[in-house]
Amino acid sequence: MPYRSFEGQNCSIARALEVLGERWTLLILREVLLGRRRFEELRRNTGVATNILTDRLATLVEHEVLERRGEEYAPTRKAVDAGPVLVALLQWGDAHAAPDGPPRVLVHSVCGHDAAPVLHCAHCEQEVRPGELRVRPGEGANERQRAEPLLPLRG
């Protein structure tokens, strides 16, 4: 169970945090996506206590982010789809919290070169730089959200 409910918030970020936002969860997901699938490997590579790891894995399995296959935990499509979240956190950490330089470097598996993934607009295919995104109400918006203008008001 998440330690904190975001009930009443009509927000996809809040809903995602209910599944992925607990301490240790993203590090466990990192390890699974790096190919480490066994409980002891996950515990050793994250440093998480056994009881917490058991709880976080149960939550990830319950929400179909991971699938338990015998003694291993395999990533589902939901886990793979969380990969860009981990990449964004890695890039932020490299830029703001790695004084000696990046501890790991992303490599594009197709060409074998170092990669620096960027966000692109689905319409014009231009790179979207920090500060260039705004938010409008979507299909699932509630009445209050539909009444709000394009946010943020200032760029």
C-alpha cells in the first residue's frame, strides 16, 4: 500500500506516484530494467531492507509493473514504459547531483554510441526544450481543470 494517498486529485502524476512513488521503488525498477531479476540481486544492488523490498515488489506485481516468474521478477510493458522516467531522473541527476561526472552513461543499443535522449514534439518533430511545455485540459479533466487556461500562464 502506498504510504500516502492522493485521493481526490485528478492528476496522472499523483496516480503514478501511488504506484511508483514510494522510497526505493524506482531503484528496484532500475535494477529490473538493467536485467537483475532475483530478489537477492535486487536487495544487494539497492541496499534496501528485505521487508521493504518484499513490500515494494508486491506492490509492483499487484499493479502489473512487474510479473513474478518463479524466483524472478520480470518487467511488463508498464515497467518498460517507465524507462523514460528513469532516464529523465538520470539526466537530472547527472546535471545537478553528480559532481564527479555521470556514474553511468546511456548507450543507444542500435548504433552502440552514447545517447542523450531528448523530448520531441509529436506534431512538428522539433526538440522541446525546458520551459517550452505548457499544459491544457485533457479528456479526463474535471470541471475545475476545464475552467483553467493553458498553464503556466507565463513561460
